[in-house]
Amino acid sequence: MLGPLRVHAPGGDEVTPAGVLPRRLLALLLLRRGAVVSSDAAIELLWPGERPSNPAAALHNHVSRLRRVLPEAIASAGDGYRLDPGRVLVDADELAAILDSGGSAEEILRRWVGPAYPELDMVDDARAESARLEDRRVRAVESETARLLAEGRTDGVAARLRALVDEYPLREHLRALLIDALAATGRPADALRVYDEFRRLLAAELGTEPSQPLRDRYRQLLAGEVETGAPQPLPLPVTPLIGRDDLLAEARAAQAGHRLLTLVGPGGVGKTRVMLELGRGHAGSPVVWCELAATDVDGAVAAVAAALAIDVRPGIPLGERIAGVIGESEMLVLLDNCEHVVEPIAALVELLLSRCPHVRIVATSRERLRVAGEQVRRVPPLAVGDNSPAVALFLERAASVTGDLRLEPAALARIGDIVSRLDGLPLAIELAAARMYSHDVAEIAAGLDRQFDFLSAGYRTATRHGSLAAAVAWSVDLLDRPLRETFTSLSVFAGPFDVAAAAAVCDIELGVAADRLTALTERSLVLRAPGRRYALLETLRTFGRTARATADDGAGARHAAYFVDWAERTCRELADSATAITRVDDTITELHRALHWLLDHGDTPRAARLVAALMDYGLLRLRPDVLAWSELVLAAEPEPTGRLAAEVLAAAAYARWMAGDLPGAYDRAGRALAACDDPPYNAYGAYGVCELFSGRFEESAQWYRRASEIPGREVPNMDSATWTMLLGYAGDPSVGQRSAELAAATIVSPYTAYNLYCAGEAVLDVDPDRARGLLDRALRMAEATGTTFVTGVAGASRASLDVRSGRTAEAAAAYPALLRAWQRAGMWSTQWVMLRSIALLLEQLGRAQRAAVLDGAIRAATAEAPLGSDREVLDQLSKRLRDELGADLFEQARRFGASLGNDALIGYTLAALGPQA
């Protein structure tokens, strides 16, 4: 009963009654087993509308058929029938017994294929029993999951729990298990975000907070007291891969001897699934997956950089940046859906293969990349015919939506015809099979025949393109008009979306949107995505956009308006939410699409609002590329004025600063201050950061003071925290009290992480032990909230403390990851500060010649003047190194350092810090 009704004889053979009415009658008898079901009740159930001429005889006929399946189990009793519970074994009863005894329900749960009693969805007590059993199922999953985690068996557990949490968002035990599963698989930050999401949901829905044990678990995670495992880089499959064993073996053999493998084939043939299977089987180095379907030619290389967490740096070709950052690192890069961006991706791949000797690449495309050394393996459609993989895929997908696939030989033969007509294309087969929940095999075949007749007159493309188009078009044409309109409007999304976004874009109520998404999901036109979100496959998205192109439905305008409002609302939560940065990360593709739609349609004010909203996100997440969206707005409005213009100019100033263009940053910051009579706080802050990195600490402190004192701002804020840090640099006696006020914050958020960093940095010289504790807190909170900037600056300060206190081993272990992080970000203003500290460390390690190389590189970078006391420290270091090495060797090492490019310098420094240096 745990899904559609199935009956098995004692020997294991399936003997489920054929036909809807006998199964419905048996379900009713099972529901009320041991009790008499009156003939009137059974007749009402079987024939709620028009009845047969002799309903009592018809009912008796169905009972007789059931008695042949269940001899001696069904007895006549008065004016009705009774099923003897002692004559049948019901899986729901088995589950209850297992749960009551504390045993393992793993096998039963595997057999659970859907809601209980679907045959009786019109019967009140059946719905109540189904709900009761569903609760038992969830409790069984909780019990099994806890057992698996206790045994260290974590594969796929988090994904299953995430799906259940999405379905039952207020169930605390599920949340607790998901938090444990994420921590066990090396994802403590994700675990903390699950807690924060739950805390906010409880507050909004019930006005309560999580239980004390869960709050304790949260604090342990935040303090780093929970042991975590290794991360799992790629998602686990939710369905079996059918018919691809030979192809996988061939592809793995090609991978073994070559660094570039391209999987080619038509849309819908399953290239992505094969590629991910190759990625999951890869061992020994990191795997990075980059989805290119939502990007265009201009943004393709940037999409790869984003997947690698490498930020854009103006003035340096992005391909060169990527190659320089990767260097000699080992990794497997998966580039998915390259066909529409072949030229830029091929050029990037060629560059990476020539410059990065330990990088391997697997790409999927409808055409090869035409790069030297490329190995091409064609992903063919599935083999068709009787007992073929194509038929197996149809049956597997159909079983997932019906649970009952007792098909006659004629129907199986017709399925063979269907998959042949669909050329064995997996996506087309899955779309057709998904209709089995409401159509029989003959109806599906007839529907496809009509679409092929229609398409044959209009398509000049290859047959397989027509096969896929036929399956998609037929699936869409079966929808009623509201569902069709919803489907086409959803194609405006670039990636996953939630119900609220769908409702806004489709201009419908939230409940209506949820119902329509459920209906489209049941038809496989929309997929469920992690985090209670939905997505369209690229092939289906393209079909929807083609339909939208013929008549603008306003979805683009609604999409842009919704995401501007969403960005403003979400970025305000950077002050009090652990998940705000992650939510923006997950939505950045939609925000980018909204920006370009607004600029393309002349809505510069709304585009400016979006840029202004994302400013603090860009700073805290170390995303100069997002901050640089401001330049697109300025290109549309070169001489802006007003408060909003000042915010856009401030964002542009921060982008220039992060890119190392201090003169450009000064220009934008000055224009921001002049754009209106009452500049916003971030205009003052932008000018303050320019002064700070010019070594003008007193002037910088005044700008941050003015920013922090803007009327209406809460204190402390990030500007007041920066002001406190600068007061510490100046030796102000009030800094201890100010630092303590910053350290008192308990809210887990990106702003708090930054404030803790400033609190520690402010007392670095006067109270190193306290500074170390504050920086450690900042680092833990930065990890929990995704605040990349704080991870970098607090990590650098923490390592510099180790250098000062002679903890050379700890410092040497910490710096490599920091060097790579700042290299990816392209923020050389901060990198140079850290390199000065590393030069001191190398001297302490007895590596004077290598320290002299860094000294030469630092002094050659005249645009990046040493800050504050660093000038004197660097001069003293140079004198000591000259005395130790002698003038000739010292100058030779410095000249070599001055000749190194930035990426080469990082490579040299990493080697210098190594144990064999």
C-alpha cells in the first residue's frame, strides 16, 4: 500500500488485479480490513456517476475476480464484504512493526514509491490514513538517516534530507539531521545556513525559535567544535544511468591518455549526465563544473572564472587571469553546453592546456571544439528495439510516475515503436514517459504522431532535432492555456527560481504559481532544484523562449522589476542574516540578466538601483566583477547626478580599488561626493578606502568617521568599525573600548564578521592575544556567512600575528591558501601588504635570498606604496638582508624579484614557503 496498490503471491509473483475498478475495490477492503464494507458504500465508490444496469451484480463480479487473486481472504458478511486481516500481509503494517521494534526500515523505504491509497483519493478516511502513513514514512527516514550517519554512511544522505526539508520545512528533526549530514560531508557553512534559514522561518511562521539542543549544535558548529568530513563536489544522481556502460568505459580510456575530452551529440541525448558520471568517478584532484547554457559569447569566459572563484581584473585578459591563477594546480574542469560559445571557450581551453600542465578538461557540445589534442567521443542516442536501453528508460521513467506498469505485450511493442520514433533521445523519451500518469501508451503514440505530421512541414533541421521538438511540442500542447502561458513565461529565467519569483514573473498569485509548478513538474516540463526551487532544462527553456519571441508577454519586464526589489530586500539582510550572501550567490545570474534587460530597454534608474543594492555584497564577497556593473550604468548615463548616481559612482570606485586602479578609484569617489548635496555613506567610505591605501591614515579616518555618522545609521556599522581600526593604527587610547563594543556583537552575519575583523585589527599592536581571539571569531563567522573579504583580510592579519610572535610553522601553513585566494580575487593592494609580511617570515625561516627576491618585487611595484609602519619595517628588512647576503647577491635577488610578473611572483612565493625551499 506504500504507493499504488500492488499484490504479490506468497511465492513473490505479482498478481495485482488488472483494471482500475477492481484495484479501487481492493484498496477499500484493505483500508477497512477486518470491518464490513457495505455493498452500497462499494457501489458508490466504484460508480459515483452513471451506474451499470445491475450494480449489485457488477459488484459481485468484481469481488469474484478479487477472490481468485486472494482466495479465502474476502468473505461475504451481511449486506457487504469483509477482508480478513489475518490472510494478508500489508507493507504498511510491516513498517509500523519495524519502527516499534527499533529495527532497520531501509528495505521497506526502498519499496515506498508514493502516497498510500492513491486509488481512494476521494475517500476521507483514506486521505487521513495516507497522511498518517506519510508521517510514519518521514519518521522512518529520520530513523534510518540517523543510523546511516552514525555508521559513517553519508553518500546521498544530504540530498535526500534536503528534499524532505523542502517538503516539510517546519520539521525540526529533519533540519537537525540535515545539519549533521552537511557537517559530516565537509560542508559546515551550508549546515550553518540551514540553521539560519530554519530560525528565520520559525520566527516568521510561528513566532518561536529552534529548540535548545539545536541551538547548542549551531554554536558548536560556529565555534568549529564539530568534526567535519571531506566535501562532495558533484551532486549524486537521482535516477540510474541506463545504456551508457560502454560509452563510459570508452570515455574513461580516452581521459587516461589525454587532457581534453569533448562529448558531442544532439540536444537531449544525455551529454551532461555522462560528463557528470565521469566527474564523479574522478579521483585525486578537485573537480569544477561550469554550466554555460545560460551565458552568451561575451560572458562565457567570465562564467568559467566564476566557477573557479576567480574574479575579473580590468586591464588583464580574463583568460590570462584564469591560467595564471591555476598555474600548476591539478584539477578536472567540466565545461557543460559549449555549442553556442564555442569560439571563446575553445580559445580558453587552448590557453589552459598550453599554460596549465596539470589541468584536465571534459566538455559537452553539439560540435567539437577543434583544439589541438582534443579527443572527441560522440554520445549516441540510446539503442532502440525490443528490450533495448531506450525501452528500459521509458519503463523506468513511467514507473516513477505511475507505480504500476503491468503492460500487455501489445503495449510493450508500442513503447518500442514510440522510442524508435523518438530516435532513442533520452530527453524526448522521458517527456513522453512522464505522460503515463494520465495517458495510456496508445494515446501517447497518437499524440506524437500528430506532432510529427505537423513538424514535418515546418522543420528543415535534422531528424533528431525534429524528434525532440516533437516530444516537447506535444507535451506543451497537452497543457491547458494557463499552464502553457506559465511555461513560456518561466523561460525568462536563466537558472533555478522559487515559487515567489515564478508568481511575480507570471503575474499570478503565489498559491496559483505553486499549483502550476507542481503540474508542470509532474509533466517533466519543470524540474525540482535544491532549496525548494525549480528549473527548466536548457532545451525546454529554448523552446519556451522561441514561443515568447512571437509575442512579448511582459515576462522580461516583470523579471527585471522583481529581481531589483529582491536584491534591495535581500542585501539589507547582510546585517542580520547568515544566508544573505549565499542567496545572492544563488541568484546572481538572474540579477545579471535583469541588469542587461533594464539597460537594453532604457531603464537606467532601475539598473542603478540594482547596482547600488549589490554594493556591500560585491565588497564582502570579493566580487569586483559585480561592482563593475556600475560602469555599464555609467556608460548609459555618463554624467549622472543625484543620490542614486552617487551610489553608482561609489560602487565604481570600489571596483577600481579592488582592481588596483587607485587613480580611477579616486576619480569615481570624488565624483560620487560631488553628485549630490548629501552624499550617501558609501561615497564617503569609497573616498576613505582610497586614502587608506594611499597611506593617508588620518585623512582616511575622517572620511570613515563622516560615513559612520550619517543620520539614521545603526551603530556599530562597517564604517564605524573601519574608523575604529584606523584609530588603532594611530594609537588612539579609546581603541580598547571601541574594540570591545564591536566584539560584543552576537548576530551571525557578514557585517558582524567584518566588525570582528576590525575589532581584532584595531588592537593588533597593543593586545596581540586578544586580537588573535577576535580574528579567529571573525574567520569562523566569515566561513559561516560566505564573507570572502573577511576570510582574506582576517586570515592575513592572523598569519602576520604568527610571524610577529615567531610561530613560523603556523604562518607558513596559512599563507599559501591566502595567496591563492587574493590571487583569484585580483586584489593586489591587499596582496602586497601580505607579501611584506611573508618576506619577514622567509627571513625568520633562514631563507634570506628568497626574502630578498620578494623585497625586490615589492619595491618594483611602485603603484602600491607600503602602508604606515610597513615602510620602516621594509627598510630595516632590506638592510638586514643586504648585510647577510652581501651587496652583490642581495641586488641580484632583488633584480630577479623586480622582473617577475604578478602571477609568477605568487608561484615563486608559494614555492618559497614550501617545506623543501
